[in-house]
Amino acid sequence: MVLQENTRATFALDWAELWEEFGGFYVERVSGPRTATAEDFEDELLFCLLGGHGVTFELAQSAVAILKRLDVFDSRWSTMELEMLLSSELVMPQFSPPRRDGSLRRYRYPRRKASLIARAAAWVASRSPLRETVLALDEDEARRDFLCECPGIGLKTASWLLRNLGLGSSLAVVDIHLLRALMAANRISKAVLPRDYRQVEQRFLAWCKELKAPPAAFDLMLWEWQRAL
């Protein structure tokens, strides 16, 4: 492993060398055929809508498991009915992980989340079947732009959702770990999100092209190595 000092007087990893040595491991982890079902679409969308604002992965995962029982995207619900039902569930202390005293958690911003999910469900219903509508679009960016029309979904979330479904191989999930890596490698000097999202994405994809690295695999490598550091 080679360390080189950057202009910020911190140490950046030599990602080219690391990719050459470990890239195959990460390619294997993100490769393989993926057939995205209608249920996959709904589960991923629900998870995305429940995340953010300090909500941990474990808490969002627990909420998905509970709210799935309600068939959130079923057309029988009116927006108002669904919002009230979701709010009543999200305010209850029933979510993992348990606190230190063993008690279960309430959800953060339950009424705001309930309203957002109910509006998103109405959007999905108006574009049903969602899976077929997305798959009918040939380009990753067109799929992302379409999903960004959904309440609560922006460029980052839409990119993440499509990548998890195996439908966003040419997109980047621009998060803080990606910004830090690009800055440490002197690929960007500064950026403001979401304003500069597409510019940062292009810098990252150009870096991937230089390394001959699939974006999803290299992104995972950056994320794991930065956590280790």
C-alpha cells in the first residue's frame, strides 16, 4: 500500500495501486445478474423514502419490514388514508435496533415521513406499473430523471435506487465519502450538493474510466476503505 501526501497536508491512498490489487474482489461483490421484480422496486423505493435525516440503515430496514405489511403501494389506499395509517405506525415505539435499556424506538419525523410516503405512493399509482415504465427507458440518466419526479427522490437517491436494482451502472451515488475521496485525490477542489451533483459525478466516472473500474465496484471500495481509515 502506497501513501502519498496531498496538498491538504493529509494522507491519501494510492487508489490506482489499490484498485489493481483489490479491484477484482469488489467487482465480484457487485457483479452477477439481477432481475428486478415489481416487489424489489417497491421495497427499494420505500427504503429510500424512509432514510435520510439521521435515520440509520438498521432503523430504516426495521421500518420497511413493518410497513410492508400495509401494502403501501396498493391502489386501494387514498393519499389521506395512507398518510394517517403510516403516521399511526411510525409514532409507535416498535422499531429496531433496541436502545440500551432494551426498549424499541420511535421513528424520526413520523408525520413528515408519513406524508412523504403517501405522496410518493400516489405518484407510483399514477405511473403504474412502475417497473415496466422504468425498464422501458433505455438510458440510465433517463431512468434517473424519471424517478426524480417522485416526491422525496433526488439525484442521489434515484442513483442509489437504480444501482441497487442493477439498472444504474453508469451512475454515481454522490455522497460525503465520494466527495472526500475525490478531494483527497485532487480530482475536485470543492463542491456544493445538490447543485454540483452532475459535475462531481462526471469527475468520478472519468476516474473510474482511467482505472478501468466499474463505478459501483470502485464506489464500494472507496466507501469501505474510508470507513477503515
